[in-house]
Amino acid sequence: MKKVTSLVCAMCLVLPTASFAEQSVNGQDFINLFEKLSGKQPGYRKGHAKGVCAVGTFTPNQAAKQYSISPLFNAPSKANIRFSMGGGNPHADETSRAPRGMGVQFVLENGDVHNIAGLSTPVFAGNSPEAFFGLLSTLLPDEKTGQIDFAKVKAYREQNPSTLGQFNWLQSHNPPASYVSSRYFGVHTFYMVDEKGAKHAFRWTMVPEEPEQVLTEEQMKTFPKSFLAKRLEEDLAKGKVHYRFQAELAEPGDALTDPSVQWPADRKTIELGKLTIESTGESGCDLTNYDPNLLSKGFIPSDDKVLKLRSTAYAISFAKRLTGK
């Protein structure tokens, strides 16, 4: 059976009919589906299988303490970083219009860890686990022809408009020319908790200090299928790369549990600190599980169902990876 490589991200990848999207799905359902789409790929992550590690330092902005009591803002912390391609194919085409991913595990001064996991797209590919699962399911090749029925994919998107936002964004934006020439979006809503117990809803963004760069149409046709790891080495050989870690604060009426909806651009933004990427990390992140629900004190996740499901799916994928399955 022909495998899907990188049409969308893998907890960033549509269902044969809209009615299926009404059925409840869980983390194991997603792992099973990823393995149907890309093969079992023993030893690799089931989503964002292709990636590269890096290491760096996070320097907090002390002003962020007014929004959260997190020890993340007390002192600089080590950052274990992984950049990746969406999908379950460890040999994904890096010139494709697929989301890139960025996972960061901050190792705090007190030994705690704080995880974030984001995408190069400002929205997710569905407003619920069911909508996303349905989208992925339409990408399964027909058993007789071995081909994807794109008419079915199109029909599902039209019946489930929450799956259109990420797709439309990818069609109108060429892929990043480097892992570190793109901004990354947290997509989900989280809360910072201050010393009075007040909660501040936000979504995070990593913004590169250097101008963002994308592939040209010609480069998308002529570049090799794998170039991002080498380009990352080249970028870091020129010097450290700096990102501004920002929080976009919600206002009344903003979608707090729907990652397929982007907030208006005029939301107040605060600086949480600076992430400095210092060098490639070889295989140093291979044993790291970037579960975005693993947070330090002073942060809590929202009730976003897609966000909640990530913990289960990541845990199953992590266990399979460790046992070579």
C-alpha cells in the first residue's frame, strides 16, 4: 500500500464521512491510524517522525513574573530542542507544504521541566480530535487502487470547515527555508497563574529575531528531499540563533478550546524571554517526550480536547519508540 508522506502534520494529519467524526476517538486510535498512513516505522515517533535535535538556553524576562509564579521565570534554564517535519514518515519530503514542528523542554534551575510543542502554522487541522481523525482517515489510500481519493478529502473538508484553516494557510505560504527561519505557534490555549491565583489565558509564539525566510517555487522543485538538518548545522555554524518567546493574551470572546481558530492580530503580547539556540544536539532529544501538558507550577492547560488527547498519544508513541515498535 502506498504510504502518505507529508500532506499534513501528524498530531498534525481527515474521515470517510462527516458522520464518523461524531464518534469518540482516543490516543490509541490515532497511533493505529498513523501506522496505517505511514507504516509502523519501529523506533521512530508516530507523529513528527523526521526531526533533528538542538540545544540552547532560555533567559526569562523578569516582567513575566507578574503573570505567573512559574520557576521558569526565576533564572536561565537549559533548553532541549527538537525541530521536525509533520507526519509519520521518517523520510518525509522537506520541500512539501507540510507543517514543521518545534518542541522545547526547559530544564529549570530546581530540576523541574516545562514542555512546549508548536507548529509553523498558526492553527491546528481541526477543532476536535474527531474532526482531525476524520481528516486523516480520508488520506488512507484505496485498498484496490492504492491511491488517495482527493475528492473524498475535499468533500470532508467542506463538510468539516474547521479542517480548512491549516490547509489554506499551507497553500498560501511556502515552506520555511530553514528550521530556524520560521516562527512557531503554540496553537492551544494555556493559562498563566499569578501570585494572587488569577489566571491569564494565552497562546505562545516563538518569533525568530532574524527575518523569516521561505523556499521559492523553484527551490521547492529542485531542492533535495532532505536538507533541513544540514541547513541547521550551517545556520548554527554562523552563530547562535535567537528566538523571542511571546505570550498572546486572550480577550473576552476568543476561542479558548478550539485550536483551529486564530485569534485577532491585535491581542496584547508580552515577552516571556529569549530562547538562544547554541548548537545541534545530535541524538540528544531522542529520548525526550515533548508532551505539551507537562508544565511547571504557575501554568495550567486549557480544556482544549485536542490538547488533552496529546498526552495519551505521546505516551503511547514514546513507549513504542523505546521498545522498538
